[in-house]
Amino acid sequence: MAQPFHLAFPVKDLTETRSFYEDLLGCKIGRTSDRWIDLDFWGNQLTAHLTEGGDSAAPTNHVDGKEVPVKHFGAILQMDDWEKLASKLKQHGIDFVIEPYIRFQGEPGEQATMFFLDPSGNAIEFKAFKNFEQIFAT
């Protein structure tokens, strides 16, 4: 089993953040305070920290014909779970930064991917591989 990672990120509203991650994405809630929330994000520990400061415009990089937010986080899912999540997000009217699609078709590392923003504007990517051995393919 891989070691889980920890990531802390800024949010503008804890109630809205909790609802988005818990109710829509299905994350379990861990420790909380009036300034932060721990989230079980597919076995990894994310901490949403309340902040009053804004973030500057997010830069992007051109990848496979799309403008990918440079600053983002996410999870690699099994393909069926990725498809179910994509369907659920579409049903909830999520405004995708990059609509769900297959990236690098026919190349090493072919993957399903999608990008969207949380209520605080943090970019999230979910991806899936038909073959997990292709995750680091070159």
C-alpha cells in the first residue's frame, strides 16, 4: 500500500467547503475547528484552511490540447469509479474547467481525466487508467 499524502489548501467558507467535499464528493470528515477541516480524500489527508486572503490568477499549461490549471490536486480512481463520479458531477451541474475525456489516446499513459473547481476556486483533477501500470509510463 502506498503511503497517504497530506495537502493543506485555502478555502473561503468552511460550511460550503464541507458540503462540497462531504456531500458531493463523498469525503469523510476528520478533525475540525473553526478555522480548518480535515478530509479523507481517497485515503489521503486534506486540510481545508479558512483564509480571508485571495489567490492571484491561476496559471495554466498546455497539455494534450487543453489549458490545465498548474495549481491543482486530485486522485487517481479505478475507471468505473471515475465514470460514476463524472456522471454524478454532470448531474449536479458542475461547471468543468476541462470536461471528462480521454487524454493521450493511443499513447503510453492514456488516461481519463476531468478538472473542476471547488467553491473556493481550488482546481481538482480526477483521473483513471485502464491499466494502473501506465501511471508513470513515458
